[in-house]
Amino acid sequence: AHSSAEPGESSREMAPPRENRNGKRRKTASSSAAAAPSASKRAVITEMQSAHSMVIDEAGPVEIVRATRACEAEIFSGFRGYPSMMDKSVHRKLEEAAALVAGADLVVFSGAGTSGRLCWAACQLLERKAKSAGRRVLCTTSLAGGNRAFKKAVEHAEDDAKSASEALERILEAHPGADPSKVVLVGVSCGMSATWVASQILRSLDLGGKAILLGFTPFEGCRGLFAEDHVKRRLASSEESVVILDPVVGPELVTGSTRLKSGTATKICLEIVVLLSLQDLADRENSQPSWHLKNIVAQLQRRAARVPTPKSLLGQYRSALGVYDSSLSLLNDFMIDSHPLSVGAATLREKGRIIYAGYGREGVLGLIDASEQLPTFGCQEDDFQGFLLDGKVDEDVLAVVGEERTLPHFLRTLEGLGRRDTVVLIFNLRRLAMCPQSAHGEALRTVKEVLAKAKTSLGFSVVAVLACPTDLRLKPSSPLESLSQVLFALDSVVDFFLEDPGQLGCCRDFDLAAEAAIKSALNCFSSGANILNGKVFGNVMIDVRISNKKLLERATKIVMMVAEVDRMAALESVMRVLGVGHLDGRALRALQAKHGEAVDPSIHFSSQDLQLCIDRGSALRRVVPAAVLLATGRCAEVGEARETLEFWQDPSNGGRTLRDIVKG
């Protein structure tokens, strides 16, 4: 049986903290936050290898989908003996977090990378839902690296404590009417490691505010600024002002890629907090007692039927994420060449481009998925792009996506595509059915234009990601019926069917159940395409772009595992590829002798050297594969390693993967 331990870590160290019958952690010497082992001695669950995908680099498209389904199921079923999303203790924390948000003068959502982008989406949900209910809620997002980080990773942003504090100060200055004691900082860090989030939470607490910390590894195993003793004690002991939400959803399909199910769990948790907080506000406004017995009974009946609870909402998300079971295409192994994952892999193998295009929030999910490919799989900036097909895009959305991601630019981009490229059309027919008839006609015309260009000399491939309600009734010969027929007739379709959204609701602007399903499907498509294109070794990404200190550490561990060498040899190989010549083997051994422990760049390197590594790691491609060839002795020099990779990974020379080259 395969172990699910992080490379170099023993799974026996990962025994979950004990809980009492009320779901609260017992204060023991081994499980209290203050007495927890240091982060360097604990594996982090979000960085562990999943038993479901240990040899996924040898899998075909259908096997990848099955492994994805098994991994995603852990969002609700849990992992080992840790608290899961379905535990009552987690439900209580969701309610506590919602109460904080409902009582806030100002809510600030904070995160880096995918977490920050999903924070923006949650903030938009809170603001618009409140407005539609006739309430005014002040909320904003603090995304590490600013709005430009929405479309592309910004180097070193999540590690910059000073910029984080300054960003929060600017937000508070822009809202002078907000009582500092009623400011709530909602921080998301899937692996409990983002300095940006930790810094803003601490600053908010310093000003008398409150905080919610969301992550998917136990807080006791946090890293970075969170792991410093005074920070850890403060957060763990501030029960009145801090809610720590740390349900465990298990390791990722691709090791450490928290954009996947941890990202989906982030979206779910934030949306549940938003929905519960809005219900809390409604309850406060309608709290006038009515003492007549009939009124009391009617009130109780309404609450029983309508009021959402964490359990009921999670059940509806769980149903929505049955995307893999409801799909007619994802688990179809009769047409492997036209399988959506095969189409995507062929595009990447031929160095083509994958272009996402969709409407509304589903289209934004395409932009988010595209933005994640460069740091995760080392893709070129143009390998994945996302566009919105809406004729009119709201100003708050334009502020983060930019004019260059709108319909006119998409149509111009089509003109430059060719046979190596693929367009992925993202549609939610349930939400589209609620839009005016004119929107149906516009969507049909856009799709027909895309297909017409695909059939001409341009010859690009077209894939549809298509969410359809099981009870959809379309008027014969209507534009929406014609659109659905055109999309379902495509050779390559990621189709899935949605049950009633229930308390999650569906309107022109939001369909939260469908969004969760579409996010999962897009993640499966892009990860699967990269896996089939040789971007993983086992289930470990081997072309990660080193854009922050967390990814520098991850790159070192990947070289250790793939090359089967110790930490010092792996770190020396990474430094050679990065061209940091003064940190050679002798210098690294001197650091080890000085500190008496394994060299950790984030702790033992000078700030200048750490920044140099990140700057060069962000700019260079194939750092990890080249370091692996050096560490294994397959190549003696960096130039030779790069030439070897270029030659063997060229499709005309067989398109060999790193596994093929190493095992040679």
C-alpha cells in the first residue's frame, strides 16, 4: 500500500489531535497550540501525497478522472481521524464566523494566489446578496500583490509582511466610519503558511478588531509567521475575537496543489459563512416577538423549512460535486482521443494555447483556473488564457480582470488561433435560462462564430464545459434550445447534470452549486491535461515556478523525492540551476554547521539571498527538472541539463517525460 506521507516525513507523526464529546480539542501536552511540535518537525496535510494518485503519471484520462473523484470525496468524507467539513465542531465554527461577519462594520477578505481570488468572489457575493436584500454591508478584498495578481502570480507577494500591513492600513483609511473594534479580517491560507494573511490578522487584532482564519491543515502544524510562538499563542488563546476554521480535506490529487480541492473547500466555506451571516442579519431585523401561539408555530415552521444551516448547505454542495458521477463524458473510455483531458493534453504537447471563455461568475472561474497554471505547472503565460463573453461587464469585475479579458479581445484572439490550440466554452444553462431572451441570442451567435472559425483554416479544437439542470425545459426552436443542441453536439464535452439548488439558490447573477461543480471540472481538465503532458512525477508537480519561499521549499522536496537524494544535495542542485553560485555545497554545509539543523532557506538564508532565489525562480522555466538531472548525475552542468530536457521533451523527438529521462 502507498503511504500518504509528505516526502521525507513519517505518516506516524500525523496522528490527529484528540477531541472531547463536544468536538473541542483537549488541552494536552501534545495537542495544545502552545506545546505543538515545531512546524519543521511536522508534516503538513496539504503538502502530503495522496494515496489516490501515487502513480497518476502513468494513468490515462479516465483513470485521472476517477482519482480526482476519490480525492474530491474527502472534502466531505474527511481524512483519517481529523475533523471534516461534516463534523458538528466545524459547523459550530462556521456559525461563529458568520456571527462575526454579521456584526461587523467592515469585512476584509484576505488571501494570496487562488485563496485571494476566491476571497474576491466571496466579497462580491456578500456585497451583492446584501444589496438585493436591501441591506448595506461594507466589505472589500486584500489580495496579495493587488488586482494584477488576479490574473497572474506576483512574485514574493504572499511573503511580504510589510506590504500586507500597509495594504490593510489603506483599506481602513478608506473606511473612516468603521469602528476598528468591529472590523473583521477573514484570512485564507490553505496550508496555514501565508505571511500576508498572518500579518493582516495580527494588525487587525492590534487595532481591536476580530479575525477568522480558514485553512485545511490543523492549526497546530502551521508554518511561517503563524508558527512563531507569540503569534500561535495569541491566535489560539483569543477565542472571543478569533475563529480558527481548520477542517481537514486530505492531500491533493497533485501534491501541494491547493488550488484543487482545498480551493473548492475554500469557496464552499466562505460562501456558507456569507449565507449564514445574511440570515443572521435578517433574523436580527425580524426579532420583534409575536406572542400569539399561531404566530409562534408559523414562525417555527418557516425556520424549519427555510433557514439554512451548515449541514443543509454542505449537503447541497456535496450533491453538486457529484459532477463526476452525473457526467456522460468524463468517465467514458470508448473515445479516448476526443476525451476532454486528451484534447487539452494534445494542445499542451504541441505547444498550443488553451483559451477559456464563459459568462458571469462561471467565466471568472475560467480566468482563475488559467491564472493558476504558470506557478503550478511552469506553463508559459499565454498557454492558458481566460475571457468573459458578457457584452457588458460590471466595473468591479473589470477592476480585477481588465479590459483585455473581455469579449472584443476574445474575438480578436480567435483570429490568431490555429490547429494546435483549443477553446474551452463554459456554460451554465440553468443560470442562462434566467437571463433575458436577448442574452440567449447573443450567446448563440458567439458560439456559432467560434465554431465557424474552428471549422475554417484556423482549425482549432473546441471543448464545452456544460452544466445543465436535470429539469430544464426549453421552448422548441428557441435560441436557448438551439444553443444547448449546438454545445451537446460537440465531439468533446465536459457535461454534468445539476439537481435542484435548494437553499443555495439560483438567480441571474449567482448559481453557487453550479459554480462549485464548474470549478471542480475546470481543475480536473487543466490538471489532467498537464498530467498527461508529463508535468508530474508520481503525483508530484515537477515544473513548479518558484515565485515565493513556500514554493522554494516545495521545489527542494520534489528534487529530494524524484532524485532520491538528501536535502543538502537537492538544495545545492536547485541553487546551481538558479545561478546562485555563492550558495554552493560548501556554503550550505557551513550554514548547516552553524545552525546545527537542516538548512531552511526561509530561515537560514539572508533576506537578499532569499529574494534573489525567488526573483530568478520566477523568471526561469524547468528549474526542478534541471535540478533533478544534476542531482541524479544524469547531467554534469546546468546547460547540459537544459539541452537534454529541450531535446527529449520536444514532440518531434518522442515527447519523453522527466520519468522517462531519469529512468532512461
